[in-house]
Amino acid sequence: MEGHIINLPNFLSVLRIILIPFFLYYFHTGQINTAMVIMIVAVLSDWFDGQAARWTNEVSDMGKILDPLADKLCLASVAIYFLWIGELPLWFVLFAVLRDILIFIGAAYVRLRHSVVTTSLWPGKWAVGFVSMMFIVMVWPHPIFVRYPLKEVFLYLSTIMLLYSFIQYCLRFYRIHKGQDYLA
């Protein structure tokens, strides 16, 4: 693995993973303000870890694995929780979690078989952004979020971007497997 394993960007990715049970606990016990702060810290750390990696020249293979892993764990955990309390449909949670599992398997395959550590693609980053916005709308009891169907808007935008990014990841893995040029 290239780059340092212990650095600010990787710390931020690990922090996102650590924050998951705290968010779930505080939201479930009705401590919405604390849950919101934790969610905002997690979303900002997702943005900031990539920026910090570029600013400090600490882009590492470990970070290329940790960042998307943290995204996938956060998405799956929160989505499953919202399914459990009846706030998300089963089809969306199954689709999002299965998509992430398949992308993780594809990335592991090209890493082991072709020694290529892939990075996140921009459609995947947009998908995570839309899912994050949907979760924020679901958690923050702002009157606008209650009055208008923003959760549904972000649900369908998330679904479209999750599907589009899944196709892009599959194409990338296929190109790597066939020894063709691919987007890094």
C-alpha cells in the first residue's frame, strides 16, 4: 500500500464509522439535536477527508479503501435503521445495500486479481450526496421538510444516481478485468 496508513484523511474515515452507533442511539432515543450534530459531522468528514488527502498529499491506497467503506457502512446502517422504524421502503434499502456489496466485491476482485486499487467515481459521490440529503431531511424536523415531499425527491434522485453509479463501476471493473483503459 502506498502512502501513510495513519493520517488525517484516514482518521476522518474511521471517525465516520465510529459515529454510526452514536447517531443511531441519539436519534432512536429522541435526542434529535445531538443526532443532527453527529450526522453533520459525519457528512462534513466525508467531504473533508478527500480534501485533506489532496491538501496534505496523503492520498493512500488505505484511504481509497477506507473512505468508500465508511460511506457504505454509514449508508447501510442508517438505511436499515430507517427501514426498521418504517421510514424507508424495503426496495430502496435492498437496492442500496446490494449495490454497495457488489461494488465492494468488484473492487476487492480487481485489487486481488489485477493489483488495482480503484477510487470513487463522481456518480458515486453524487449518489452519496443525495442519500445524505435524504437522511438529513428525514432527521431534521424543519417545517419545510415536513410540508414538502423532499424525502421522496431525494429518495428517487438517490435511486437514479445509485443505479447510474453502479453501472459506471461495473463498466470500470469490466475494463480493468479486460486490460483496457479505465478511469482511475
